[in-house]
Amino acid sequence: MRRARRSTRLMEMLGGSCPHCEWQAVAESYAKIVELYQRHLRDEHPEAWLRS
């Protein structure tokens, strides 16, 4: 039964990636993906972050 729960939980995860590099992230909510992506842009691609 635990395996089924884990599989279901994994299916509920959302993924995101960066068009400027190979960065990828996985999170449980769209809001968290946006937060992680904005942090990544600010730290790794500041010019792109300023334009967004």
C-alpha cells in the first residue's frame, strides 16, 4: 500500500526548467515552482531576471 501512495504523490509533483541552462526543479505546487525559478533566475541569470 505504501508504494501506491508514493507513486500517487510523485504523479502530483510539478516540474519546471530554465530556457537559459539545464536547470530543472520539481515541487508540489505551481507557486513553489515559480518561487524556485525566480530565485534561480535572480542568482544565475540576473539580466533575464530583471527583464521578467
